[in-house]
Amino acid sequence: MPGRTLPTLTQAEVESHSSVKSCYVTIGNKVYDVTDFLDSHPGGADLILDYAGKDIAAILKDEDSHDHSDAAYEVLDESLVGFLATEKLAPGSQGQKRIVDSQVDEKATPMVHPRTGMSCEEDLSKDTDLNQDYKTHKFLDLNKPLFIQVWNGGFSKEFYLDQVHRPRHYKGGASAPLFGNFLEPLSLTPWWVVPTLWLPAVAYGTYLAAQGFDNYAVLAFSWVSGVFIWTLVEYILHRCLFHLDYYLPDNRVGITLHFVLHGVHHYLPMDKYRLVMPPTLFLVLATPFWKLAHALFYFNWHLATAIYCGGIFGYVMYDMTHYFLHHQNLPLWYKGLKKYHLAHHFQDYELGFGVTSAFWDRIFNTELPPVVKTK
């Protein structure tokens, strides 16, 4: 099944699929959905249901019970939906984060990450089997508008966070429908919109700020200081707003706002039209910072404007960097940054909040460990 990203399931999750409507079985560490095979089983559906949610390795090899042909194993191969794991809670971890110890057979599969079911960053761009994904996880149907599904889904916060941080890739690299109506175009922003709109504004604002400086070296220092301040703002916004996660209200309002703001990006990280910030959202976030800069530096409007313009330039570089980390081959230094950021998506979304650099991750102890390459 090329291009499929397979999840890792706990024993409890497998055992919950033990009915005519959804029947899972395991062989070792592999999990199979045999629901569609129930009526076709030569021994009848009841025989399979007796082993629903259980390991069937022994019964398949029991010649006294039934001699299974190669065709039976071929049916199972076509029904593979995931891998088995054991689950435990990490004492004292933030929001009692779930930790899953993978039981994947390394000889049969690459080293699969226990939460996302991914082995490397390349998995992010493999087309997801849309129908199978919905059938397996009962989360969102990528064939239908996503917003209304999240709003009406009735998902618990724990289930939502687990699923939204398992990356999918919409078929053909297109954008999945978010609203499915006249609002849809407003949710799609090509990368070039950001520099086209904001770089002229930065240039004009810098020109106005320069009128209050006799020494252009001081202007340049103030402007560069704004760029540096942006790197901290970038980290804080990413960690404390976009990844509010476990502090979310456990209701449809909190979950839907999270999904629209940043969850959809983690759910579909390779969607090239939802990688940069829409202009309307940027204005909402940028306006308070304009007021804050001029409140802090009330004694000098030109100084405040210079710092603010440097910060906006930092934002433009952030959005461009974010886009190119996902979609372009980059020079050597950026290749390391690309692996670092994509590991935030497929390895651990609770670490690695820096996009343009890992500097503040090191300062605040949220740096991602090196990505281990599969052999």
C-alpha cells in the first residue's frame, strides 16, 4: 500500500474494535481491519468475531482448526491498518502527555514513530488514503469540508489533539476543503502574498522612522533590534498561542478555534496554501504589537516605528522561511533547519517551536533531539 501512513494503536484501541461494524485482529505487532471480510470468511463471520480484538497467529497455524491458504494471508496484507503498541502515562508530564512504546518489528518495517506512524520526514508528503484514514480513525473525512466536521464532531480534547497531530497529506498535493463555500478562498494564501503586501509597508514605515534619526547607525541598530525581538515573539506565539493544546477548553469552541488557527497546519502540513498567515489574521495579531511598541517607547515615535518595522520584516522572513522549509530544496545550513522543523511535525509537536532558528528552544529547554535516521 504505497503512500499510506499507518498509525500505531494501543492494545485497548484494538480490543475496542470487536463487533460486526468494526473488527480488528492482530498478528504479532501488525493490526488488521477484517470487517469487510466477515461475510466472505469460509468458516463464517462468527469464527472471526470470536477472535475480534485478539491475536490470531496461533489459530492461523492450527491445522486441526483450519488450514489457511496463502490467499488468506494475502487478504490480511490488504487489510493492514497499523501497528501494535503499549501505552503508558508519563508521570508529571505536561497535561499527562501520552507516551507510547513502539512494538514494531524493525525487520518488517522502518523505525516508526509511535504517535504519528511515520519513520521520516518524507512520509509527510505521501498521499494519504482518504477513505481508509477516516474508516480507521473516525476523525475527519478529507473528502468533505473540515470546519463543520470539527464543529459538529463532538471530539474530546484528548482525541482531537492526538489525531490533529498525526499528519496527513491530501491527494495530489491540493488543498483539502476547509469551509466548502464562499469563505474557502479566504483560507488560501499563496506564499508570495506576504512579501508583496508587507515589504512595501516595511519600507515605507522605515522611511518615516528615518526622519527622526540624525545617526543612521542608530536607526539600523533599532531596526535590527526589532528583527531580534521578532524571533522571541515568533517563539512565544508558536508555543503559547498556536500550541495552547492541553490548556484548551474541552469544548467545540476551543477545539474549532485551535484547528482554524494552527491545527489544520499540523493535520495537513504540506498544504502550500495554508502555510503562511492570511493577511486578515496578520492584521489582527499585528495591531496590538503596534500599540505595544508605541506604548513602551512613548517618548520617541520614530524609535518605536523603526523597531516595529524591523519586527514586521522578521515576520516576513519567518513566513517565507516556513514555506520554503516545507516545499523547497535549500542550501546546506537550511537543510538542517528543515529537518529540525519537520521533526516538530512528525516527531514531537511539543518541542521545536523555533522556525527561523532553534535559539530560543535552547534557551527555554524545548529543543528537539536529533532525528534518528532509519537504516
